[in-house]
Amino acid sequence: MDILEKVTNSDYKYGFYTNIESDKAPVGLNEDIIRFISAKKEEPEWMLEWRLDAFRNWLKMTEPEWAHVKYTKPNYQDICYYSAPKPKKTIDSLDEVDPELLKTFEKLGISIDEQKRLSGVAVDIVVDSVSVKTTFREKLAEMGIIFCSISDAVREYPELVKKYLGTVVPKSDNFFAALNSAVFTDGSFCYIPKGVRCPMELSTYFRINESGTGQFERTLVIADEGSYVSYLEGCTAPMRDENQLHAAVVELVALDNAEIKYSTVQNWYPGDKEGKGGVFNFVTKRGICERNAKISWTQVETGSAVTWKYPSCILKGDNSIGEFYSVAVTNNYQQADTGTKMIHLGRNTKSTIISKGICAGKSEGSYRGLVKIGPRAQNARNFSQCDSLLMGDACGSHTFPYIEIKNKTAKVEHEATTSKIGEDQLFYCNQRGIPTEEAIALIVNGYCKDVLNQLPMEFAVEAQKLLEVSLEGSVG
Amino acid sequence: MLKIKNLHASIDGNDILRGINLEVKPGEVHAIMGPNGSGKSTLSAVIAGREDYEITEGSIEFAGEDIMELSPEERSHMGLFLSFQYPVEIPGVSVTNFLKTAINESRKGRGQEPMPAKDMLKKMREVMAVLEMDKSFMSRSINEGFSGGEKKRNEIFQMAMLEPKLAILDETDSGLDIDALRIVSNGVNKLRSEKNAFIVITHYQRLLDYIVPDFVHVLHKGKIIKSGGKELALELESKGYDWLKQEATV
Ligand SMILES: Nc1ncnc2c1ncn2[C@@H]1O[C@H](COP(=O)(O)OP(=O)(O)OP(=O)(O)O)[C@@H](O)[C@H]1O
Ligand SMILES: [Mg+2]
């Protein structure tokens, strides 16, 4: 019997619900709601105006359609746009954090203390839109590094926010970016001053908690000239029946000679075996590189019912470098349409794209990538490798590489492969004493190695575990 | 150690094994020879528990236990090892990582603690020295881009690390150069003891000069048509299979 046919699936391990009394906006979306959010956040007038402008743009836009993604469009008037866990008081140490919340993190396997102690990770935790705790903030402050919630940044560093917010992803960039610009409630802000090498990985855990709340994170990372930062973003959401919307915007600014490494592990609830529920993940992520700057996006995407996401690099400065390393796993009825855009504008700009798709069950995975070489981009180079690994016969994978070259000196290479986990590979592993589940994990991890190697150590281990969990039972 | 009685197996409705009887006792080395397509690899795959084959008749006992219902990994945990005629490539999985997983899963299967990393590395180094393997192998993806001979040597390396009770070597000699044949055979001989046994599948007497068998069997069309001592291999080397095939059809 073909063992690849015996498709079952394990239950989502992170399905639990934390009971924190929340402070919610009324359901629906209009200018008053935006004023409510802005007031809640104690924002300055210019920020409110910016939001309202985005909202008015959004009203004129239509939701995009994608060929290989099918989902029921959310009713944007049915969503609550602001929900904050009520803090009992201002929090200075972890002891004061809501014990319910800490339990949640424990279940997720994230021990903040452990992380602080073992790896020196500064964690900015976002639960349903409000940053609960920023650790290591003071230590970083000594070096002039700012790492805080975007709301704090709007209040405390308005010049920086005003200067860069919306410069990489304009507020009317696309339907979801416009919506995010209008209603974003939290997210992280990070500024690394000139010549400073951030001594630790900056990390944020996002998590959607309240039923029926959409989450609109806004992240802005600015690496000033000659600086370096590695930023980690991890996401998990508890089990929910109705679909939840997540429309985040991430903007990265790498000034001359700066480097930003941005890593994501996304494990939101993918829906159940029948395709019920799950998070809609529509994210706009983009970075801009000035001269000699470098941006690397690394992502491990295992969750969400629908993912639509193309972390991109605008290689504006000469000699700038863009990299995209991605593992996208889909199982059961999940759909992922992900990839990258590398826009080469400057001379001698280089980009590398390594995309590894894994499809199991009845899922659909697409890679969609654009490599654009502008007329001024002398000697631009791109290398793309897009591989798909199929498990079983009911899933589908698609590759859509778009290439636009306006400069004759450019060199663009594209390689693509599709393979299946072979019965021969499984039998070989079994014969050596490795059971099928473990064999799949081993083979999949091997397949993703080039991407996982890009992740910081502690994240790589977590990512490997996630891959195993999300593919558990996909071959029996 | 291994008792096979009247074993019949088929794949996609084709009968491949048609009544095999074979008994292997601890300390013995059995050689199985026979023309291409006679069912040698099929027999080893069926013993190892490959699910693609349907066993239509007969029984297999290993270490005193009926193993017909056991999964390949359970058989492996009991101490069964198969050196593949065509070892499989697993991209991105290093030899070290693969072996570590194999050893620890086997130990887990037997209710033992994982092997401490230090001990494992030490053992790997020792075995590699015996097999004259270069250190660089450890970090390469398993079998990916390995030459034919390197793949075979790597199979024996894994065997030596896993210390099986019964090892089936399916044409381990093919692809090995003259020196490699000697080195690999030497590695196998070092493992021979009163407690374990080997089934060596080969087309050539050459290997049996190094790994001297106690018994030689000739497989033809899914049946053992002749068994004898080590001199049978020499006879086959000079006479070929035709005289046996004729004898068998009579
Ligand atoms: N799926 C299949 N359907 C039909 N016949 C098959 C199938 N798989 C294997 N066979 C046949 O089974 C027979 C035995 O094959 P096997 O690989 O066991 O031979 P072998 O003795 O190991 O040969 P060699 O010396 O060439 O390695 C061959 O004739 C082969 O073609
Ligand atoms: Mg064979």
C-alpha cells in the first residue's frame, strides 16, 4: 500500500485561550473608530491625520483577487479594530506580568526568563495589539538603540517615525497596507544609530488572542549608516473557529553600509483538517537598501489558512544586496502564495532568492517572485532557486517567476525543482531504525537546510520543531 | 538467528520469490549468488520489511521471533541491517546527523538512553579509521554526489556503527575498487563474531576471497536451486550458471 496516501493530521498544539479582560473598540470601521484608536494611543494630531488619509484612500480601493488563492473575503465592518489586555498597572519586571499571560507563553514553549538568561534575546511581546513588556530596553538604550512599541515611538520619537513611516510601504501601496496604515494598533519600532552593531537579537512574539479581533501590526526598523541588526519575529495564535484577519506592514530602512537581518517564524492557526477556521495572513513587508547596504529576509511559514506575503527589497543604492530565504509549509487545506520582489535600481546590486515550498494534504503552495532590473542597474545579479517538495498526490505547488530586465549587463539565473518524498528514502531511513515520522522530519529539515541555516541558532531549533509539528501525520 | 520457511512474495501480481528456505545461525556467513533478476534484492527487501511486497506464503523468524508483522524500523531495532545495492540520497542531511538519528532512534526503540555525543563521535572516528574514510564525509549530505564506491563504503560505515546481529550486504562489492574491496572486507571481518551473522549477496568470487563464507546458495527464479560450501562459488566462477539452471529444470 502507498503509505504516502494515508494522510491524517495532528491537532493544533497551540490551541488555547487566555482570559485577559480586554478593552475593546466597538465593532466596525469608520473615521470615529480611527479617532478612538488614535485617542487610546494618545497620538499626536499628525498621526491621526496620517491614519485618516490612509483610510480615505482605502475606501477607494478594492480587495485584490489571486488566481491560486480561494477564501471568503472578510467583512471589514464585522471586525473589532482595537483590543488591549487591561494592564493591572505599569509593568517594570516580569513578576508583574499577568500570570495568565505567562502561562500562555509557557504553553507556547517560550520561557522569557530562559530566553533572557540563555540567549540574551530582548523580547518585545505583543498580545492583541499592545506591547506588554519590553525587556533589555535599558541596556540597549545605553548604546543609543531604540527598541520599543510603535505606539511609544510615535509619542517619544516622533521625528524618526514621521521621517520614515510610510516611506518604504506608502500608505496607499495596496489594499491591506492602506487598511493597516489606517488602523494599526501596535507593533515594534527599532532604531540602530550610526556605526552601532546591535549586540543581541531583537525579538518580538506576535500572537492573536481575542476572538474576532483583527491584528494590524506595524513594524519599522531603521538601521542608520554602518549599523547592524538582527530582528526576529515569531507568531502563534490560538485555535479559533471564525477566520481571523492579520494584515501587517513591515518597513525596513537600511542606510549606507548598514545591514538588517529580519527573520520570521509564522505559526498561526492554519484551520482544522476540514479547512474550517484559521488565520488570513496578508502581509506587506518591504525594505529599502541605500549604498552598500544589505537586507536579508528569512521566513519559515507553517501556519495560517491563507498566506499572502512577499517580503521585498528595493536595492536603491549602488552595491546593495538583497536576500530572501523562505520555507513555506502547507498542509490540509492551507493556501500559501508567497515569494519576494527584488527591485534592482542601483549599480552592482545583487540578490539571492532561495525558496523551499513543502505541500502536504490538500494544500496549495505557490511561489511568486519578481526580479526587476532597472535601466540604471549596471551589472545587477540575481540568483533564484525555487524548490517544491510534495507529500502525497492531493496537494499542488506552483511557481510564478516574473523577470523584467531593462539593463543588458544584468545576469539573472533561475532554477526550479519539484520533488516528492520518495518511498525509497523513507524505507532507507526505516531500515536504519528511523520511524516514518522522524524520517520525514529529517528529510524535510535536510531539504530546508539552506534556509534554516540562515536563522539565528535559538530560532532554528524552534523552526525545526515547528516543521515537525506542522507535518506530523501528513504521511502515516 | 534467521529462519525462512517456504517464502513466497510478489509485487504487483508478479511472483518473485517462490519458496525460499534458508536458515542462518549465529557466527555464520552465507553467500547468495545468482543471475540478474533472480530475486536476491527482493529477498533482502522482504526480510527487511519493505511494504511494497506481498508475502503470499511462508514465514520469517528473526532472533526467535516471527517478524512478519513488524515494521522495517522494528526489525532494525532488533538488530537487522541491510546494506543497499543502491543506497538512497537524502539531500541536506549530513552523514553525522543521519547516523546520530539512526543510532538514537534504535536505542529508543530498544528502551535505551541516547548515546552521549562524545561517545558517538569517538566511535565514528574509530570506525572511519578502520574503513580509511576521510573526515570530510561526516558533514556531507548522505549519499548525495557520492561515487558508487563511496556509497558502499558509507553503508558499511553505518553497519559498523549500528552493530547489527544480522547484516545483509547486497552487492556491496560492486563499485568498489580493488583497494576499497580489501578495506571494506577487512571492516566486515573485524565485526564477525560468534554472536552475529552475515548474508553476502554478490556476483563475484573476488569478495568471497576476503569474506570467506560458510555456505553458498544459488538463487534462480525466486528459488534456491543449489547450496554448498565455499567451493561452490569457485565452481560457479569457472562454469557460470547454465549447468545449474539445466539441473533445476530437470
Ligand atoms: N514492481 C515490479 N513489478 C514487476 N516485476 C518486478 C518489480 N520489481 C522487481 N521486479 C522483478 O523482480 C525480479 C527480481 O528482482 P531483484 O532486484 O530481486 O533481482 P536481483 O537478483 O537482485 O538482480 P541483480 O543481480 O540484477 O541485482 C526482477 O526480474 C525484477 O524485474
Ligand atoms: Mg539486486
